[in-house]
Amino acid sequence: MLSLYFVVIGLCFIFSGASQEDGVGCGFTSSWLESVVMSMKLTKQGFHRDLVYEVRHEPTSHPVKTLLLHRLPNGVYMDQYQLADLREEMGLQVLLDSALDLEAPAHVSSAFSALVFLSPPEPLQAAVPVHGRYHKASSSGGWERVVIEPPRLLLRSEHCDTVNPGIPHRVVDAPCTVQNQTLCSWLEVHGLQVPSVSVKLPVGDSSLIIPVCAVTTLVSLLCSAFLFRAVWKHGIF
Amino acid sequence: MSRGNMFLFQLMNFGTLHSVAFFIRLFLVGFGIYQDRTMVVKYTDIDFHVFIDASRLVTLGESPYNRSTYRYTPLLAWMLSPSIYLTSHFGKLLFVICDVLSGVLLYHILTLRGLSSDAACHFSALWLLNPLPIGVSTRGNAEALLAILVLSTLLCLQLKRHFTAAFLYGLSVHMKIYTVIYALPIALFISNHKDLKNHYKGVFRIIQSLFSKDLALFAAVAGAMFLGLTLTFYCMYGWDFLQETYLYHLTRRDIRHNFSPYFYMFYLTVESEFCFVLGLVTFLPQVILLLLTSLAFYADLPLCCFLNTALFVSFNKVCTSQYFLWYLCLLPLVLPHLRLTVKQGIGLLLLWFTGQGLWLAPAYYLEFEGRNTFVIIWFAGLLFLIINSVVMVQIINNYIPKTIVQQKKKMK
């Protein structure tokens, strides 16, 4: 299953425009595509955030399927089990391309991709929980900024073949729906001006390493000695 | 007697107390279902979902370790399999029942230790009506299973049923590896139990007594139980089982914030070369104190196990709030023997809660507000260690080891 996701992600980078048959006249027109707007924002504070996506477009005669292909950096993770619960509770449709370690710090983790399917009714939106990973301590402490670039927006019309309306857009393959992971042709919409967002995560201050080690060891030894004395005095040997 | 006191008196009666304890928990399980359905903040603990996922895998014939972060014995996943077939709340009901049964065990141990029925009820109420264990079991944590195993081991040892005790102890070590810290006090207790008037003194008596028949039986049964289960599950689930159930807990050095006084030090030094030395420096006090307490107090096993657990948890490299239950279930056995006044007792309790509160506030700001409170959390962790040490020293200083004092007098 996971390897399938890898294949999918790989395929997403391949152009598949040339072999497309002509649609039945219900494909996306360039002018309609200009009405498509996407936004992304982060809500909440701290290590546990929500990535809120929203896609708006002019009304169409036929239902439009929307998929966000989001590459996320190693500084954050999504919890597949939490996503499974949210899918059951609220119908949130998210697939991850790889199994993620939920506990590892950022520097030993890798980036991953999330496939977020947005379903009508409008507005097309989803709030996906994303969690910050612990980062290596830095020499000045403070915060580490993890930048989250905007996702790629893919559209598909249920009853029409996907046709490339011309540059800058292109046709790519990606899973059809969250349940049916066979590949469909999607139109990747380019030219959207979506600003990236960032998570500021607190990090330890490695310039404090010596005082921290010294005081911790001292307190721990003093407490041990304090306890040792009491046990020695009242113990029955 | 005022009406209020009468009511309290009746409440403390054995049957009433346990029924009240059970219904409070049952009500909270029900409330939890309601809250989970209607509110954003969930009542059920994340661990409970992990158990249920693992249990589902087990019923499908798969390994429970395919659920990441499942770090428990497969027995637990099996035990919860009715959750998959009947209702997902089965697990919570099981934990709640275990919780109340722990209260029954406490009551029996206390009466065996010479307390009147009323007094035993009062002290077991400290567990049965305590919001901490109530919260933990109704939110779906499995700590009550371990409380029941540890307490029944102690009860069997007190009743000199060494075979059953060994069986239960082997099972507890299998369930949670930390209970291995009770091995030395239990061994000393079994072998010294009968002949305190042995002509050897001090360390020699201890060494000589390590070779008794009772002890050999206990070690064989507990060892067979533990190794049997380990081998069975190793054959079924392979390396994953060993890694997740035992090795993870032994080698765990979580750099994310937790109650341990060492957390910030390990976070800052996680990749430096003297990390190993620091590990040793922090490991030694823990081991020395555990050895000394075992030798000093083994004759009073509940006190010894309580102190060992409290020491182990306070000086551990990782400490979360669930760990507090490991010693809290033994506290009602220790309290009746304390010379402390109610005022002093409440003072120590408040001190302990203050220590926790002072840690929780900056930890909340770090995790949910993104403030850089690492240094404050570190200070709070150290303060919590100091508070724990003060509480433990107060308990040691004010403990009246009745039976031991009498035996000592006889020896002289």
C-alpha cells in the first residue's frame, strides 16, 4: 500500500498530457481556471496546529473534485491514527505517502507528502492537524522556524476527461479518491499566488549546557544524599 | 454523632464504599462517552485508542506491534479483544473493575496488617475515591491492571502463599518491566521472614538467607512465568515484541518535555559525547538508593515497595503522570503507620500537588502556546525532585515499623 503511494507521488511529476483524448466539452476553460483561488493558513499555537485549506471557484455545471498535494518538511508530522479518527468522525480525507514516526525529533525525520481530498459542498475546505517535532537545541535558544510551502492544487471533473487547457497548467496522475487509489488524470492548476506559512517552535538553548548539566547533577546528588541519610538512619540492617 | 458524620461513617462501610467507588467510575465512563461524542476536547486518553487498534489487529491475526506506539504486552491486546466483538467500552469497564478490585485488595492487606475494618476502609478510600486513579482508569489507561497484580502479589506474600505470589509477580514483571525493582526486597522478605533470630548479623545474614528453599521456589516459578511468556510472545511476534515491550522502556531517553529532572539535560546533550557519562551519573544514585532501601526496609514489604517505586519514578530519566499511580496504589498501605498529624499530611500532599502544578503551567505554555519555557520547565522538574525527596524523607522519618520494632526488641 505504502509503495503504491510512492509510485503515485513519482507519477505525479510525469507529464501525461499528450495522450489525452478530447473531452466532451465540459473540461476546465482557462477563464474559469482564473477564478480558482486557494488559501492556506495555520490556526492554534504551539506544537499542535491545524492547517486550514480553502479552495474557491466560480460555480460549475458539473461537480469538481479537488485534491491538494502537499509536501511537508521534516520539522512537522501528521498522525495517521488521528487522521483515521477524524475521517470517521468528520469525513476528513487525507492520505499520507509514508508511515511516520510520531516521536522522532526533526533532524532524524524526513519530509513527507499528504494528499488532502476536498469534497463539496462549498466552500471546499479542510482543517488538518499537524504537529511540530522537537528540534535540536540551538546556541541561542529561542525558536526554530519551520516553513510550510503551499500545496499543489489538482482538479478533476467527475464526468469529463481531463484536458490540458494550455500553459501554465498541466495534467498529472494521482489517486482518484481517498478510497479508490487507482490513478486518475488531474489538472494541476498553476499560477496561484499562495503565500507559505511557518510554525515557530521553541528550541532548547545549548549555550546553557554546562550550567544545566552541573545544576541538574548537583541537585540530583544532593537529593540522593538527603534520602540516603534518612534511609541509613531509619533502616533496619 | 452529627448527621454528617453518620453519613460519612456509613459511606466508609466496606460494601457501600466499593459500590460508591464503582458507580462514580461507571458514571464517568458514561460521561466520557458523551463528551467524546459532543465536545472537541476528548475525555478518552490517546492510549486507549492505541489499545483498541492493537486489539483489532490481534483479532485479525496480525501483530499488535503493527500499531505504532503500542508498547505493551500482547496479553493486553488479547484481553481487550471483547472490545472488538462486543462494545468498545469493554476495556474501560475492565479497567474500572480492576480499579475497584485494587481497593478490595488494599482493604484486605490493611486488615492483615492489624487495622480495624473501619480504619482499613478509610485508608482504602484514599485509592477508591481518589480523583487521580478514577480519572486514569475511566479515561482508558491500563495502570489498574498493574495495581491489581502488585497488590495481589503483596497480599499473597503476606499470606505466605509463595507459589501464587511468584506466579503473579512473574506476570507483573511481564506486564510492566519496572516491577523488577521489587525482586530484591521480595527475595529478602521471603528468605528472612521466618528466622530473624538467625545467629549471623548484618550482611552475612542476608547473604546466607538468599539460599532458602522458599526463595528457590519463588524464583523458579516467577522466572518460569516471565520467561515462558517472553519466549511465547517472542516466537509469535519476534523482535518487535522485545523491542517495544522491554528494550524501548529500558533504553528510553525521551528528549520531549516530561516530569523527569533530567529532561533538559538530556535534551541539550542528546548528541554529545559525554551523554553516556551523564547517563551513568544519573543512573548510579537511582541504583544505589534502590539497593539501600531494599536492604533497609525489606521486612516491611509494602513500605519498601512504595519507597522503591517512588525513588525509581522520581529519579527516572523519563517520567509522565501515569507513573505516579505506580506508587500511589501502595500509599494507603504506608499511611496508617505514619506518625504525621493530619495537618502535616495535608501539607505534604499540597506540596506535592504544588510541585506538579508548577511543572504543568510552563509545560502547557510550551506545548500549546509555543512559548519558550524550557528553562522554567527544567527548574520545575528539579523542584519536583526536591519536593518528592522531602516527602519521601518525611515518610521515612515518621514511619513506625511496628512489627520490626517488636522483633528487634525480642532479638536484643
